[in-house]
Amino acid sequence: MAITRLEQMLAAVQARPRKRMAVAFANDAHTLEAVHGAVTRGIVEATLVGDQAVINARCAELGLDPAGFTILHEPVDTRATAQAVALVRDGECQLLMKGLVSTDKYMRAILHKETGLMAPGAILSHVAVIEPVRYPKLLVCGDVAVIPYPELKEKLAILGYCAGVARALGTARPRVAVLAASEQVLPRMQATVDAAILAKMAQRGQIQDCWVDGPMALDVAIDRECAETKGVAGEVAGDADCLVFPNIDAGNVFYKTCTKLAGCELAAMVVGARVPCVLSSRGDSVLTKLYSITLAALTAGA
């Protein structure tokens, strides 16, 4: 049965054996509150790497019991992040999460050629799962945060990551819309050409276990009436499970419009490394971070 609301992920993960998550520089209250919520709900076990005195003080302020965590003392953010990555690389943890360390330091540790978490040739990307207010199911989206202007090879990887997350959420054959500003294939608009190639690859069996269509404007992808009015038919039109954006500009604007203006809740993570990596913004709510941890746990090993 497909998961159609983010809160349904909690029960799905609770039914599975718990994985251990390493948290890089877990010195901030929001991260500690979200990780504590995930631990007490039986979603993950957690190893916190950071300044132990600061972590204990933050826990005291929040009324949290630090005994629920394994805490490894490292007061320097870069060294704490490298240690958290090493815990994952050595198999002691199966998930990674960013704490108070900056995103660039976190990403550098993941991408490090010798000590990071990337297999040769792997493409790092970002997947967000958004719960729209006026759509009957979750939307799996990429890439809104990592790859600025993906070329065809990278879009193929993004498509695969989004479809894989949708399958982990219970949709056996996801419907993937490759977005552009028009449904027409226009040679001067590379996004429409790339979308048409991906759709044809799926039609020819080069992309399997999902329906792929494009180019599609957003309204055609998610609004069946609009698709019918514009004369666009097919398995994806008006019923997309996944949205592949043409570039980070379109994806990031959509992502922030959904959260800041439309009040949508979401979960998000970095994919393409050896394990799912939770990458939360400092402005994300505790609930968003909890859902992101849950999504990572749900997809780990999937």
C-alpha cells in the first residue's frame, strides 16, 4: 500500500529493524530535538559527534535525556563531520545527518575522494518528498539543492533516484514527469529535448519500472483537467508521482514556494552516496528534520 502522507512513514519504519545514524556536529537544539524524537519513536538509534558539553547543555535546556544517545566528543566541526562520515564508511552507522556544520563542509566530507562515501562514477543528488495541500499523494522531486544545471546523464540519475524513493514509499511503478516550460519539443530549449529523450528511453525499455513522460509543464503533470484541456494524454499526465526539474532554479523555487507560501510539509535527503544523508536547512522545522530522518531510514538499503 502506497504511503500518501508523510506521517505514514513513521509507522512503516517502526515496523523494521532500527538503523544507526551518525550525526555530524550535533550541537544545535533543532537537530537534537529531531533526533531525540526519532530515537524515542523507534525510528533510529543515534551516535552524536560533537562538543559533549554543548550537547549536554542543549539537552538540559530542552528537557531531553542524553542517555538516549551515544555521544562522541569532538569540538571542532570539520573533525566531527569527518568522524561521523568514518562511522558510516566503516559500517558502524547506516545513515548520516548534518548538524550545526555548514553545508559546504558536510558535502566536502561526503565527497572526499579518499575518506568520503562516494563510489567511483556515482552522482550525488538531492531528493525532496513534498506533501502538497491540494494533491492526493506525495510528490517526489529532484534536484532542488545539489546539481545546478544537470545534463542528460545527470537527469537520468535524478530520475532514477526519484523513482527509487517513490518505490520505497510503496508506489510499485512511479509516474515520472520530466518538466520543462512547454509540452512541445523545441530544439532551442534544451530542457524539452532532454525530456523527450528520457521519455523515449523509457518507451524503449532503457528506463524500467516506471512510466516517464516529457516534456511536461507543471500544470499538465499534476492537473488532470489541465492535461485533458491541452490534449496531453498518457499514464503520467495529471497524475505524476515524481517531478524531475530542468535545473536548480526551477526546482528550488518550486520547493520554497511549496514550503513558504503553500504551507507544505516535506522530507529531504542527499542520495547517491553509500547511504542516505540527511541535509536539513538551519531554517527547517523540527518536524521536517524528523520526517527527513524517517525518509532516510525508510530508503536505506532499499
